[in-house]
Amino acid sequence: MAASIPTATVIAADLAGMRSQTFGLAQRAGLDPHLHALVPRGIWRHVPAAWWPAPLRAIMPLGLGPDYRDHPVISIGGSGGAVGAALRRHGARVIQVQNPRLSPARFDLVIANRHDRISGPNVVLTRTALHGVTPALLDQARREWTPFLAHLPRPLVAVLVGGGNGRFRLGRAEGAALATQLAAMMRRDRVGIALTPSRRTDPEVCGALQRALAGPDAWVWDQTGPNPYMGLLACADVVVVTMDSVSMISEAVATSAPVMVASLPGRSRRIGHFLHDLTQAGRIRPFAGRLETWPVTPLDDTVMAAEAVRHYLGLAAVVQQ
């Protein structure tokens, strides 16, 4: 009888980015992740998690069973880190993803990005965000989406559009500028374009992109039907991605396509360090409104992080697919 897959308890806000990182890490480490959504309550929603005097009382009940100490816990972010550190004091084995804004010594293992600028004997640093984009998943998506995208010219440029946040702006003006650049590239370089917005993309930005890219050489997802995100990553000859999302850039560079990053007004020291590292590695270039190609190989530090988790848990190495 085949051995059962070990369970991992995931402590995270129920957000797509949090799930993609924690579930991606767990699954690629050979673990079966189960989300226990982290929801702060009352006044603690407005207080930084590092200041919570009693983190387990500052959140809605997680619904952990009495055997939660028997399974590794994967926490993420500042609030996840506060709760993870509290669970560790109660005997849990805790793997923290991202900078916890607490001492790494309060966790068994910390997996953070280089741009977090933290260190310690139990800290593993990655160049990219964690994710579940594997070669096998890309192969499957390529088979599924190649017929659907076959009418578009080659080379095919996949465009991944994020949204404004506390660091970068992507509103009407920025969306119009990006749309103009993409339309000009489509005409001058005779490329096909397949574009997907995200949940964070302003509807006005979506409208500007749809108008600028109307015609037979482009396709813009209208956010109905199956999500094409993985298919676009798998089928693209080149990827353009907005600079607001470390996760989208990390997933894009895990493919075999060159990646160009579209700049946005704003500033983030951490994302600046992240982009600098990938530029130095030759994996990304700025998007200047023209098609660029250059030799690249997939860059995916989730493999290294997953093996660190396996080593910590005393599990045999797994073959990444």
C-alpha cells in the first residue's frame, strides 16, 4: 500500500497570493496543505501583528484539531508569523514564509526572499517568491491552451497585468500608457498578444487595454470562463508583466520565456532589490514598448526551498516535476 502524503497546516489569510506561495511550497515538498484561514478580529485588524500581545486571541478561531502538533505548520506574512510563533510556543513545528517581522529564532525554519534582508542559521533565502508553477503543470497547460491561442501570430507575447497597491499606481493614465505601448509593439514587431488582467486590475484599465488591442492579432481575457493565466505562461514566446507583483514576476521567470517588466509610477525598496537581482541574473529586462528576446533558462528557487523543508522534516528528497 502506498504511503499517505503527510499533511501540512497552512496559516494564512485567504488570499490568492498567500495560497499560491504556501500551497506551492507544501505541494512541491510532498505535503498535503490544508488552509486554516487567518482572520483578525475587532481592534486587532488595525494593529500591526507584531504588536499583538496574545496572537491566538487576536484572530478568529482557526479550527485546529487536537493533533495539530503532529503536522508541520506553514505560516506566511506578518500576521501569519505572529500566530505561527504563538503556535510554536505550544509545541508546533512551524515553517514561516516571508519576513515575519519577528526574530527568525522564534520559528523552526524561515523561508524569505533575498530582498527581505534577514538572516539566521534557520533562514533560507530565495530570489523569487514561492509558487506551484512546475514544468509538469506548464506542459499540461500548454496542451490545453495551444489550440485556443493558435489563431494569434507568433511570436506570442503573454501580458500579465496586476493593479495599483500601496507602492505602485496602475490607474487610468498608467493603463492607457501601457495599452499604447502594447498596441505599438503589436504593429511594429508583428507579434500576437494574449493578455490577462488580475482581480486587482482597475476596470478602467481593462477597458483601455481591450480598446487598444481590439483586432485579430490580440486576445484579452474578459474574466469569464476558465482562467488562462497558466496557459499564457505555458504558450508564450515572451512575457510582459507589470512590476507591482513579485508573485507574477516569479512565476513568469519559472518558464523558458524571456520576461520584460513594465514599469509603473511608485517606489518599493524591497521590489527594487528583487528586480535588481533578477536583472543581474539576466532573467528580466525593462519593457520599452518593443519586442526583445534573449537566451534564458527557467529560474525557480521554490525547488531549493522545498528541499529545505524536506530536510528539516527528515523526509527523503522528491523529484520535482
